[in-house]
Amino acid sequence: MTDHQHRIVVIGAGFGGLETVYRLKGTSASITLIDRRNHHLFQPLLYQVATASLATSEIAWPIRHLLRNRLEVTTLLATVTGVDSNERRVLLQGGDSVSYDTLVISTGARHAYFGHDEWEPFAPGLKTLEDSTTIRRRLLLAFERAERETDPKRQSAHLTFVIVGAGPTGVELAGTIAELAKVTMPPDFRNIDTRKARVVLIEAGPRVLAGFAEDLSDYAQRSLENIGVEVMLGQAVSECTADGVVYGGKILEAKTILWAAGVRASPAAEWLGVPADRAGRLVVSPDLTVPGHPDIFAIGDTAAISAPDGSPVPGIAPAAKQQGRYIADVIRHRLRKADAPAPFSYKHDGSLAQIGKRRAVIDFGWMKLRGALAWWIWGIAHIYFLIGVRNRLSVAISWWWIYTRDQRSARLITQGRSAPGQTESS
């Protein structure tokens, strides 16, 4: 690298970070992409790995492979521990650092337990591949343990699945687990009837899919109940343990609890010592720079900014990609010493959520869809955004097999941690 070459460092290879790198192709800058994992993950389909519908390799791709033809891009597998904005250095675990002229922070988010982080071992969330395989392991082991259990009460606890939070992730998990238990699994077991499994979706708010139109929310709730999901609204969870949950003052014994109730941003605001919102997201300027740091951008789940109508920009993949495209344009203008583009303006393309094998809801604003047609559009949209022909074909075949045969091919129990209080043979 020559002395005059502009150094761009991007932290995070999620949708926003990777889009930024893609859109900077052809500039004279050198680019360093840092991520603590070696893969880019298609998060919208994580729940399908967790529920044994897809394999991990179908929704994740090695970062180095994706950027193998970009000789100006250096990829580093490392954990960022801080940012020295005075010296313009990104600090890495182990004592190393990377210098920058422009920094892009796209570090994503983790699940939030609203001040009860001690619940996490009992109620894992779903943000990473490791989360998805942990959940899949717990789900499948629950059926295996129920098959061996002779005590009816303990058997019932093994066959009770609780999902906390009724946003898109919670709804998709609940619907898929219900179909797994009531349609896919029954022929495989001899001592239990998996159709008697309870799937309980608990939401503190007044309705499921609160971000959707009310009629679509009502349809989603009815659809969940039609496939056997018990929907509990207006009741917050007050305790999670290895034995179950307490919600609305009631105790529910359950050995499998999944968390889909909230997220918290990475500690990027702490790295820089700047204001953040209640979820820990950096409050950014209209051009997505961090106030007081014109050389630092924050995007995706790391950033808090409002849409043109005043509502917060949602933490979804299309929003992160739009932001990545925008800041790449800003950086290009800066490198050419041209006037800055207009402030970032988010365009919401629509909200989608799958409810079950043949049910989904889509809210485009100007048009709302539900049922089988929405399910097909949901599937086509997700396949389109996957990377590579092989992955699109593989996922399409997997879904076709589930749709026609009610079979999920990824029902493998791999090595990992059992739930707290449980052993391999418990």
C-alpha cells in the first residue's frame, strides 16, 4: 500500500458491511474488512436452520471466497475490542490494531433480555449460526428425551416449547416448530405422540407482528392457532429457568425456551464514547456519520436514524443494504472531492413473515397479501437474495421436499452444549 492510498476499514461482514465493500469496487482506496467469524450469514433464514429445515452451508458463505477477486480488499478474522478515534486505529483482541482514514462500523446486534442476562443460558436467542445449531440441538433432544421419559409430568415438560416474543422471528419459529411436531415427527417415534406437543408463543404486547397492519396481524394469529400454537398476548415473562417460565403470574413447565423478544446493539457507542439510544445503537447524522467523527460511519443494527416519515429505520437486511450503498456513494464523492450526496433516505420495500408451510403475510404498504400466494412470494424473494446458483437450487429443493413430503432433511443432532441443568443422558 502506498502512502497516499486512502485506507477504508469496515467492521462487520453482515448485509451492510458487505454491501459497502461491494459498492466500493473500482475506487483507488485499500479496504480492510474485519469480522470475528469467517462467513457472511443470511440471517432471515436462521430460524430454518434452527428448526431442521436447512443446513448451515445453505445460508452462510466464506467471506474470503466472496471477495476472492477483489485484490484491494484484505479480510481479517479478528475480534474488535475498541476504536482509538484520535489515532484513527481499530483495536483488535490480542493487542494488534488496524489504521484507517475512513471507518465503517456495521457490527450488528445480539438479543436483549431487558436487564435479565441471567436468562440467556435457559432461553437462547437467534442471531448466529452457533445459535441456530444450539437451538436445533435442544429442539431435537427434547423429543428424544421425551421418548425415554416414563413420568408423564416430565415428559410433558420435554414436549412443551416456549417462544418469547411475537415479532417475525418468534412467529416463524412458533409456526415451524408446530409443524415439525405435528406433521414431520409423528412417524419417527414409538413411545410418544409428538402431535401432543405444546408450542406456546408469549408476547407482552397486544398482538403478534406488531410492525404489520392489524388485519395481517390478526390473520397471523389465527393461522398460528389453526396449526396448534397457543398464543398468549399482553403477558410479559418475569422469570426463565431450566424448568420453565413465569408469565402473567402463571408458571409453565417447559424444557425448551427460545428468546425472540428484543435486541441490543454491539458496544460501538462505548468504543467511541458517543450517545446511543435505549438499544445501544449509535445515534448518527443524516449522512450516517457519527456526530463529531466525520470519518466514521455507522450502519445497520449499529445505527439509529429515522425514516422520512419520522419512524425509526428498522433493523432489517434491506435497510442495512440501502445504508451500505449510500455510504459507499458518500465515500466515492469524498475521494473525488465532489459535493456530498443528499442525506440518507430510507425506502421501505415491505415486510414479510412466514407463518407455516403454506402461510405467510406480506405488507408492501400499498398492497397486503396473506396465505399461500404470500408464502410463494416470500419464498421466491428469499431465494433471490441468496448468494450463488448452488445455494438457491439447494434451498429450493429443500423447501419443495418439505412442501410435498413434510420432511426436513437437516434433523441432525450435532455436538454442543445441553440446556443448563441437563446432561447428555438426562
